[in-house]
Amino acid sequence: MHLQPTALKGDDDIIGIIHSFTFDRGLRISFKKTRVFHISEGFNYLSRTYIKKNGVIFCYPSNKATQKFESELHDFILKFDKRKSQRELIKALNQKLQGWANYHKYSDAGKAFPRIDLSVKASLLEALRKKHPKLSDKALINRYFYLEPDGYYVFALPEEKSIKVYRMSQTIQIPAPRKNLSLNYYLDREELEERTHDRDIRNINGDYKTVWARQGGKCAYCGRPILRDQKKELLTLS
């Protein structure tokens, strides 16, 4: 069986060029799902919005994706098994929040993250009202929320304040690394290996997990904690 290129209206159109490029490599694009946009108009792709304004290209969580995540969190909080503890709720909720934050931390999520924080607080308070219908909002907040030094109320265990709901607004947003457009990362194996090496160090993957665990997540020189999202450098001891 051999693939045959689909007939197009014109060989010079953008989709035709992309189709020819992928076809030569044994791939076929979906013409139903493929569209061409002007960057100033903007488009959504993989839960993010890409748009160019005043000469700058912005990338941020799409409004549709943000609304969908808020709705999922609201349903999750209100339908959480009442037989489970507050600690279990916080742990399960944090897994969802941290997963979404890690996916969008390379984008301009400065508006989406605080928005979700507020939505989570509202959903938690709604769930608490149903659990304690006779208590006022002030009483619920005093009982279940902890006032942090910056004036932010966070849902936390009364007896162990360190067990609290993850604040997405505190996620370290990392600028996307600049690409050298003159290189072909599929052909330049040395460049690809270097990029993979840097990524594994940054994300603490593979063998670097052992180094991280041995140092307790701290710098070997100054002893200060190293955040997982911080840029790291691995040095070989002589």
C-alpha cells in the first residue's frame, strides 16, 4: 500500500506546502482540523491562545481551557467523598492544580493562575456552606482557612498549616527557551542531545533524580533549597 498525496486547489497555498512537507515524511495532515490564521487574529492550540500584539507574540491559557478547568475543579470539590479527610481533599486537589500549573508555566499565565486561585476558594467555601449550614462565612473562614503573611487566605489543616491548597499564583513562570532557527534539531544530533541534557537537569529526570535526592534538593555549595522550576547547573567534582 502506498500513500498518495491528496489533490489541492493550489500547490502554492500554505496548507499545500505543509502537506507536501509531511507527505514526504510519511505523514498526512487532517484537512478538516487544519486552518490558517493571521497571527494578529490569534488562534487556540492545545489549550493555549497565541496572538501577536504590538509586535510581540503572546501565549497564555485560553479562556475556554481556563473555564473548563474551573468547572472541573468546582465539580470535584463539591462532589468529593465526604467520608474522606480534609488532608485527602487537599492532596487530591493539589495534584490537579500543580499538574495544570506545570503545563502552563511556560506561558503568560499571570492572569489565569490568580483567577483559578479565587475560583477554588469560592468552590471550597460553597462546599463548606453545605457541610455547615448554620455557620457564617466568617466562622467557616476562621475554621478552615489560614491567613498567610501576604494577607492571602489559604485552605489549610488547622493543626498543620503547611498542609494547604496549592496557590497557582505562586508558580514560577519560566520563559520559553529561545530557539536557534538556523539549526535542524532533527539532523543536528549534538544540539538535540544538549537540549535533552539541559531539559533533564531542569526537570530532574533520569540519573539526576539520584543527585537531587542525595543533596536533599539543596545546593551543594550554599546549602539553600533549589526549586524544581529553577535553572540548575550540574558540576562534576574532580
